[in-house]
Amino acid sequence: MKESLFRPRSLWIVVPPILLCCLDFGLTLYGQSPAYWAGNYQDVNEISPSFRAYLTTHPIVFAGAGLAWIGIFSILISILPEKIGMTISILVVIGHMAGSATWLAYRLNSYQACNALFLFTSLAIVTSFNMGRSDTGQTLINWSRLGVPLWTRLILAAIIVTVPVWWFLIPH
């Protein structure tokens, strides 16, 4: 029997980073001032220089960049070997958990909400890894079926990763 091209079970690995990213971006939009929502897009409250720039342009631009970011990390998690994909998943989760926690602590003044966020995040990671982990360490896509060698996926990943490196690691 032929193996399928996709391993849907592996989709679980991208669930926590997508959830935490959406929460962080939602809290970012919620945390903007009334002046911002009245059209003064220069009155932005955001620590990330790249996403601050998107917010100063328009909230829709920010949302588009957020969707692009979700696509980028989802692709990286999907095309790389499982352990690297899981590492990227945890990296994104921790980053967006920290972003969400700052909004909850400093904008909403809710220590308890931060603790609930930490509990939710831990449960999401454990559940997704239990549900999505393969016994063989394979990825979401059955690359052997496509005949795409690992080096090709690594080059593709290196190209894709330039965007988040520029967004999050290079000061600008």
C-alpha cells in the first residue's frame, strides 16, 4: 500500500504556534490606543520594529504581515525534519507567549491571566507533540514520495528563514 503524500497527524505540531501567534497579534491590536483606532496610525504601541512599522501603515497591513508570518513558520515546520520542526514550533510559541504575557501583564494588569496563559501554552505543546509526533521522525510531507532530497529542503528553508531573521534578529 502506498503511503500518502501528507501526514495529517503532523499538522498538530503547527497548532500551538498558530494559536499563540493569533493571541499575540489579537492582543497587540486590542492594546492600541483610541487615537490609533481613530486613524492616527503613528500612535502605535508595539515593541517589534518590523511589526510596529506595519501597524504605523495600517492595521490591515499588520494583519497581512501576521498571516505571512504564520505561513512562513508553518512551512518551515512542515518541510524540515521533525526535531527541527518541533524546535521551531517551540521557538515561535515561546516568542508569542512572551509577547502575549507582556500585553496581559502591563496593558491589562492581569497576573492571573499570565499564569493561565503559561498553563494553556504548556498543555498545547504537550498535546500537540503527543498527537502529531511520528515514531519515525518524519515531517508533515512525505518527501520520499516526492523524491525531494533533504539538501533541497534545507536550501528552501534557508531562503524562507531570511524573512524572520530580518524581522526579529536584525536591528532596524
